[in-house]
Amino acid sequence: MGNQDHQIGPVNIHKFPPAYNETLSVGISLVRVDAHEKVTGKTVYAADYYGKNMLWAGVKRAGIPHARMKAIHTDRAGRVPGVFCILTHKNVAGTNRQGVIRKDQPVLVDDKVRHCGDAVALVLAETKTALRESIDLISLDLEPLPSVINPEHALEQGSPLVHEDNADGNVLLKGDLKIGAGSIAEQECDVIMEACFETQRQEHAYLETEAGWARMEEDGKLVIVCSTQTPFRDRMEVAEALDQEPSRVRIIAPYSGGAFGGKDGVTVQSLLGLAALNSGGRPVKMWWDREESFLSGTKRHPARMYYRLGARADGSLHFLSVRLYFDTGPYDHLGGVVLTLALEHAGGPYRIPNAVLKGWAVYTNNPVSGAFRGFGVPQVTAAMEQMMDMLADKLGMDPLELRFKNAVRRGDRNCVGKTLDASTGLMDCLEALSKHSLWEEREAWKCAAGPFKRRGVGMAAVMQASGYGPVVPDVANAKVELTTDGKVRVYCGVVDMGQGNASTNLQIAGSILGQEAGQMEIVLPDTDLTLPSGSASASRCTYTFANALIGAAETLKQRVLQRAADMFMVRDIEELTLFPGGVKHLVSGRELSLGALARFLNDSERVATYRFRAPVAKDSVTSDDGLKLHGLPHRLFSYGAHLAFVEIDELTGKIDVKRYLAVSDCGKVMNPQIYEQQIHGGISNGLGYALSEDFKVHEAKVHTPDFTTYVLPTAADMPDMDSVAVEIYEPTGPFGLKGVGEIATNGPLPAVANAVSDASGVRLLRFPLTPERVLKAIRDQEG
Amino acid sequence: MDILREDLLLTGTKESCGAGDCGACTILVDGESRLSCLMLAAQMQGRDVTTIEGLAEGENLHAVQEAFVQHGAIQCGFCIPGMVLAAVDFLNRNPNPTRTEIREGLAGNLCRCTGYQKIVDAVEAAAARIRQEARL
């Protein structure tokens, strides 16, 4: 091991490199503050923490999906040279239960094993080799129980129960919404389409797997560094599970090597805490290898979705009935919130006056399902956008025309009955798509298919709500400091997991305070230093935090100008202006450096804080308090229209996406480069979901535990993508912005499926669209 | 890779799969890209090894690094050290590539954040700059 201790300094500050000193303004593509340090390998991720005297911590996993825990035998394992100690649930002093809404997940299993990846014992060892050897030697006395593996069967009377103490059997959450006249309206339809869709599990596959490092400091504080989306929530969960005072737990969240929802909720945090409490003051490190991440990390909910969509002869949608079965695995892990968002988005961005929407998030002994970019919306969009094309086909209407006919506008009620009082730019997205050169060239492009190739074009209209809904507060607290060196230091409350919000925050604060990149500093989330600001999720990172930051920066600006005015003996602060490095009195030309000014201020005056709570829906669409708690309804939606150009090889069934267009309404664009980064990334996650990412589980066991069997898109698989931003100003958003983090993930699967249907006449309802499935479908159709 | 990261504390080289599937651990050995997660320490004996920390010359970034920064090719950054070194080797072999060739050349390096487009843009731009500087 290296000779140095990993230092947890009082403050870890990031800055732009010295050569980069651009003026900071909102609306332009600035180079990101983290780009230079990441491209030179200087960034220290949670996985990069080591240290002299460090112990490796690792988990023994259950290996079978459902069993009563009888005994854990650690004697042989404990005798492996280099093993420091082995911990079980007996060493967990607190509740030994974690969870965001329902606390049903143990730190270490006590009563029952509920999935193959359940954590049963925690080993601390001097080396990785000793760790692995020891874990292998731990034996478990388990009394196997019948597994629950099918969500629909899990709801039947007499099914084995995953949680015997759950009042609602294997139901984590169910929803039942009736909108308008409900099912009576079905008779009024001229056309009814019906189909059942099945979407698969998807793996987050962040390049940095679940990782962290922890140490009990001499003053008794438990410090945990981890790759996480939720440092403040983690602190509460760790404290409760391990019986610690929250103020004696410090969670530090450096730049994360990707998260996408898989680090929204506990992964390594409590395990690290438990390890550090038992390591005799030595630092501990946990880093899941890729296989463990596949087996034990959360996945996108697989879903079976039954749809009936009815319309009038003129194409106006009249009735929708859905039954959604989401396999949530054995633990809450936000599964109820995912189901609720799916129900809310089940009808897509359309006016549908009558609907019956039912859904169940079902406990099973399959791998744990949880948050994943899109969060229930990719699943229902896969279904609804194909239903729309099927309906268009039946009516003899152009698919785009059918969307135009039914697209929501501001002031309409969406399909759960929510009046859309925020910016609603779907029509503008559809317009922009219809005028795009790709749309205009589509027929010519299709005709140019070569031998044994069939070409098709398919579209999808998408929406994505942001925030947490009407009950859970979507709050951020920003803090900005004028340092004694005259720098502007922003305390970033929301984790930067690659989306670049550290940079966006500096861009905003710098622009308000009139500073250049060289004056700016950022502190990444740290429960001791930054203020609680909610999760890096739900497309709310910039919307909510930036609104708080604007308040804090404006407050600091006023204070700085006031004090400078006093020092210049000027009455009217409008005669003063901030410029890079100082304050100037415009009338007299006198200047004062920010450093000099800062040194006149008391420490408490140099810091400004500001709290922002995102506005929520005032109208209610359900009396079900459970659904309200889980987010129904949201108030603010982003919208988009996607177009996929697809070429199928008739001989192999392989689908090649040749071009892809995403037109998006995410409000005003704060930084075009960062906006495009989000759209591109979302499209690539969506195309993997559409074409190659098939997370296979059979009899509750994972059959795709590595990148050989689980196929991610590479550079050679991805098309060139066009991103068009339709910039409709959202009045409640910071500089008019809405969330952009998730929405692009929703379009690719249905757009590609629609394109495949356009190319071949074949409609596939199960995903991904592997060459085998496509080839078989084409052969069956011909045969 | 363990020697680089744990003994030499050069944590710029990343482990992401440990099985040679993802390319995150790419380093240059005698100027050629290799997967360090599959290499034994003994294979380094007598060789010139370059990790991401050694690519820039002092304050001067390599053309590939500078292009990645300017073109927004970096999001979470975890794939970047491997991607950059793979691109450096690729351009040494193919200094005037098409976009398709760049995509194929980097197909051994997974990225989950970017969708690869800005990475391809950056490598294309770096290639042009390197060719231009070679002419001068």
C-alpha cells in the first residue's frame, strides 16, 4: 500500500485552471471547471481513496434468492491470514433498516435472505486477496423458501411473501386512477387498440462502480467518502441504521464517476460506516467489482404493461386503460415513486379525457429495482408511443399528424387530469421536428436502402416531470462566500455526477457577481460544509439548486455593494458595479479590490445563504394519499420529439441506427454544451435499452454479470445525433430553465420500434430489439 | 494496475471491469495502448509506461487532451484517462481518420455518459491540429 494517508482536508476546493479566465455569462458554452483535472487524471473519485494502514471491506452475498437465515459460520473465514474481523447483523447497533420511503432493507441480513445479492456478512482484511479468500470461506445455514419471481403471480392469493409483515402482501405500492368518465368512455370510441408490452431490466453500468472510504476521526466523527447522489440523506440513513448521532457523521461526495440513479439510495454507505466503527480507527475502503455491481446494485424496473387506447374516427384520443406491473425486487428503493411516475406518464403528453390507470410495484426475490434515469417513464413511453403509431396506422393517419392532433398545450389537462400551468412546449417541438431537414429527407433516405437492407423512420413524443411532487419538499440551500482572498466560493449542494452542475453553478454565481473564471472556486457536497439541497435526481438538480444559488449570489452582491458604498461614502449603490476582482464607483472611478473589501467584513458577513423550494401543483388529481406522497401530480414537465432513422439487415436482423434527432423543450439553455451533453447521453442510454442491453434474470439469478454478456453501446454502435433546443422560457426556472437530465432517455426505444415497424411491417412488443428477435419476427411474417 | 494505483498512487488509471472489457484501464506501454487490468507487473519490466498523469508536458496539454476539454467530451470523466490514451495511440497509427474510423478505433473504450459524439468530434479536431503542427 502507498505510504501516505489519504488526507481529508478541512475544505477541498476546485477551480478553473489558471490559463482559463473567461468572462462568466449565462447562455453560452463555457468550458467546464472539471474538464482539465479530469483529462489529466487529477480528479480523485471515491474509488481513488487509499491510505497507509487501510483495511479492505467486502461483503458476503447470500447467493440464493429467498431463505430464512439460520446461522452464519465465520470461524474458518476468520482464520485466513490478514483478516481483521468479520461482522454480521449482531454488530449493527441501530435499526439495521434502510430505505427512502419504506425502511425495509437491512444493512446486513438478520431474519431472511430476500435476493441473491443480499448482504449477509462484512469482512475487513489487510489485502484484497485475503478479503476474497475469507468471503469464500464464510458458510451460511439457510432454509430455502419458495421464491417469488413473477410479479403477476406474486399478487395472487397463496403466493409466498417477500415481507411477511407487509400488510398488503407482495404489493409495495399500488395505484388506481379514474379520470373523466372512466371505462364507460370506451364504448364511445370508434377505434380501440390493444397490446401488451414487456420491457427488460437495464443496468446503470456507470464506469465507477459503487465505492467509498471511511474512517472514525479522533474526535469521534465518522467520515464517509462515497460515490453517491444523496449525501445528506445518506447521513440520516447511516445514523439511523447504525445508531449514530447525525451530527457525528460526515458524508463527502466528490465528483462521481457516473450514477444515473443507481447511487440514489444506499449502496456502500452503511456498510462503510459499520466497518469504520469496527476497524480500530483504521481507514476502510469498499469498492464493488463489476460483477458485484451487476449482482447487487439496483436495476431499471422491468415492466409488463397492458394497454387499451381508444380514439374517435378523427384521431382524437378518447380513452386509455393501462395495467402496469413493475417488478420492484425485495426492497422499497424508491420503487413506489417509480410506479407513481410511470402512472403519471402512462398516457404520454396528450389530451385523453377518460382513463383508468392501474399499477402495482410488486415485491419479488429478483434483483433490487430502483431509480434509473427516466424513472418509470422509459417503460410507459415504450408502450404509449407504439400505441400511438399503431393507432395512426389503423386510422390511416400520419404518425406526426396524430401527435399534433392530441398534443397537450399550456392550459390543457394531461391524462391524469393535471392542468398544465407551466411552460408546455410539445407543439413547438413537433413543429421544429416537422421542419427539420431530416424529416423532409426521410422518404428519399428510405428509398436509398441498399441490397438486403430495409430502412424506416420512427418518431416518439416524450415528456418528463421534474421534482418530487406535491408532498416531499424539493428544497435546496445555497451558500456563497467572499473569501478573504477576494475569491467567490460556491458551496455546491447537489452532487456533480458528470452532469456538470459544478460548472453551471460557477457560471451562474460568476455572472451575477460580475466575475471571471479565475475568481471562482467551488466546494463539492459535504455534509459538514455545504447545505442540504436534496438529491441529484428527478431532473431538478439545476432547476432547484440554481434558484437557491441566484438568491444567495444576489444577497452577497447586495451586501458587497452596500459595504463598498459605505466605504466610498456613497449613498446610492446603483453608482457602484462589480467587475472581475473588485468594485468600482462609476461616478468617481474609485476601485476597491474584493480581497480588501473582504478583509473589512466580519466572517459572518462574507457568507450568504438562500433557501429555495420548488413550487408544486396546487390542483390534486387523486384522493390517494399514498400516491400524493409518492409524487402525484408534478407541476413542471419538459417535452420532446424524437426521430430515429433505422436500417435493418434482412439477413441478420441487426438494427443500425443511422441518424437520430431529438428536439427538446427544457426551457432556456444555460450552457449549450452541457445541454447537449445531457441529450446525447440520454439518447445513448435509450438506444442501449432499445437494442442491446438485456439484463437477464432466470429463477431470480443474474445471467449477465459482466460486459461480455451485457452489451453496452460503443462508439461504433452510436449514430451521429442532432439536438435542437426549443427555448421556451419557464418563468419559475432559473433564467427560464427546466430539467434536461432524463427526458432524452425516453425517446429512443419507441422511436426505434416505430422505425422498425415502418421498415419491415413488423411490430415488436418485447425488448431489447436484438437481431434474433427481429430476424425471427421478419421470418414469421414472411412465413 | 494495482501497482500503478495502490503502490505508486497514480490513481488516474481507472479500474472499471477488471476483465479487459471496458478500456478504462488503458495505458501506453512503449507507446502502444494496453489494458493494464490484464497485465502482470513483470510485463512492465524494461518498458516505457505512460499513464494519463504523464501525457501532458508540464502545463501543456497534449492535443487530444486539449480537444477533449474544448469540445465538451468529458462528463463524469471516469472513462477519460483510458479513452484519451487509446485515442493517442489510435492517432499515431491513423493520423488522418474518418469519423467512422475513429468510432471503430475507440470501440474498445466504453463511455456511459457522452454517447461518444463529442469524443469523436474531439479526436477529429485533435487529428487535424496534430497534422497541421507536423507540417510546420
